[in-house]
Amino acid sequence: MAVAKEKKAEPIRLGIIGSGLAVKWLHWPALKKLTDKFRVVVCCDIDPEAAGEVARLAEKDLNSPDVRSTTDYREVLASDDVEAVLLSLPIHLTGQFILDAARAGKHVISEKPLAANLEQARELVETLRNFKNVKVEIAENYHYRRDYAKAREWMDAGRIGQPFLIQMISRSWTSTASGFSSTPWRQDNQYRGGIFADAGVHQAAALREIGGEIEQLQAFSKSVHPVMGGIDTVVLNMRFRSGALGNLVFAGAAKDPNGGLQLFDIFGTTGAIQITGGKAVLTEGNGKDAKVLEEFVDPEHDGGYFREFENFYSAIRENAPVVSTVEQALKDWEIIMRALDSAEARNVILL
Ligand SMILES: NC(=O)c1ccc[n+]([C@@H]2O[C@H](COP(=O)([O-])OP(=O)(O)OC[C@H]3O[C@@H](n4cnc5c(N)ncnc54)[C@H](O)[C@@H]3O)[C@@H](O)[C@H]2O)c1
């Protein structure tokens, strides 16, 4: 009995496949707080320097001794000392790597989106049903955000009456000089949908977290950015199954003097909720008569990365349910892919 308990508390032996920007900038701060739960044993990248750099960082920051590095992901999947893998790869590779990892019997936490297009995503979800002993989590951090969860809680408690309009704006300029969009695979658009697919899938997750399932949508799209391939500007209208109407304005090529905007407004028959970067505000009334009923500020707002890794650990060690499952990720991806279909075919789509 004592042995079983000890085994349960052991850190998960992790292989990292794809040692790029998201790992260093987004996963690292979360993993640094979870050194009792994850032990990195190997890092992989086709670029040996990238793999070596992250391996050394893991030794320094993540209480992980003697981390190996390799350029061959199959070596990671064949390693007996690897229990789980973190996949953080160019989007067009993700689906195949998830499947290969599951076939090798490794638990998987993989960056979003789960595949390069809708057909591949659907096939993947279907095939993964055969791998019941393997936990697969898609690291869609928006499914782990506390500000969205709080807004949903207020809505479920009837605090804004009947929600009837959900509006979201995600507006920014995509710099290609440095940062995520300096990566060639993004600029060449080696997956369907460009910036709208890569970044917009987060907004799809957010809209579903707040509004529930979407039953009908219609979109207009444009490609404006001078460097980035694919779609960067979309106006997406939707109706939720609840009957509420919704609208997403996604702009990835907008040079905004205010440096961009991320805004969520939810209107109900008796009140409203506004969410901006970790803060949710519940109000009642209009104009000068409006008053704030409650305010929620996530004290640890990190976009949800910490909680996604925590969930992965508890799914493996404590058999907790995975929150951001492949089925959830497929629904997020479906909204983005069908929005592109709608814009191309100029029609309204029933989901
Ligand atoms: N959740 C978020 O907020 C967020 C933000 C940025 C990126 N992402 C996701 O993270 C993933 C990675 O994005 P990134 O910005 O880190 O890209 P990146 O290009 O910086 O990192 C990807 C790495 O994968 C490596 N790679 C390519 N082919 C490989 C192969 N066959 N085997 C092993 N390694 C290989 C590349 O050399 C590169 O180092 C994408 O899925 C992206 O959508 C998520």
C-alpha cells in the first residue's frame, strides 16, 4: 500500500518534442512551478542546438538531471524511461505526432490546434478512441482560464438574466520581425487558415467556454498582412444553441495606435459582463445608472498554462478527467475551419 502511494506521487517522466518558442516562453514558467510533478528526461528537435538548449534549461530550471537531447522523435517514443510527451510542433505536424505517440503508449500533452485541417482532426479523434490507456490533452490554455470560468458561473447563476449577445474582439498587428510569427512555417502558411487558424482557435475555445455550443455561423474573411500567408482578418457571426447571438471580429493585421485589443462583452436581459485579460466585471444598468455588482481578478493570470499542466498531471496520476480533450479541441477547430468554408463559399453553415 505504501509503495503504491509512493508510486502515485512520482513526477511524470517527460519527453519534449519540438523545443521552440512556446516551450521556452509559455510552458516554462508553468513547468518551473511544477518541478515536483514533472521530470524532463529528453528533449527533441530537428535543430540539435534547440534540443540541446532546452535540455540544459531543464537541468537548470526544472530539477531534471542528465537530460538527453536528440533530433529523432522516434527515439523519444521508443524510450522506456519516457512516460509522457509534450508536443510543441509546427501545426502541420501535430496530428501525426499525437497519433505516433499514442501508438507508442505515451501520454500526450500537445499544443493546439490538434491537426492541420478538419478531416485530419476528425480522423485523429476517431482513431484515438482505440487508445484507452493513453491520456491525450490538447494544451488549449483558454479552456483553463479562470476569468472565463467566473463569467460562466455568473451566467449560470442567472446574474445577467438571459444572455442574448456575446461579442468578442481580438485585434492586433502580427509582427514578423521577432516572436511567434517570425517562424517560417507560420509565414509560409503550411496549414489551413493562417493567423486566423493559429490564433483564432483560442477565440473559438473562449466563445464555447462562455456561450456553449454554436449551431450556426457565417463569416467574411480577408488576407491583408504583407508577409504572413493565409487568412488574417475575419468577421464571424454566429448563433449559439442557447439562442444567444454572437460575433467575433478577428484582426491579425491591424496596426492599432492602442497596440491592439482583446475584449469580451456578454449582454443579458438584466446585466452585462466584460472580460479583459484576466479580469471579469459584472454590471447592472445602463449608462450613468450602471453599477458594478462584482469584479473578479485572477491573481495568477497566466493565460491558463499552469492549470493545463496541472490537469495533465492529475489525469495521469489521479485519473482525473482531462478538461481540454481532443473532442473539445475538435469542436474549437471545427468553428475555425467551418468559418473558412463559409467565407469561401459565401454561405451560412449549420454545425
Ligand atoms: N497556446 C498558446 O498560446 C500558443 C502560443 C504559441 C504557439 N503555440 C503552439 O505551439 C506550437 C509550436 O509553436 P512555436 O511558436 O513554439 O513554434 P517554433 O517553430 O518556435 O517551435 C517548433 C519547434 O519544432 C521543431 N520541429 C519541427 N519539425 C520537427 C520534427 N520533425 N521533430 C522535432 N522537432 C521538430 C522546430 O525546429 C521548432 O524548434 C504550435 O502548435 C503553436 O500553435 C501555442
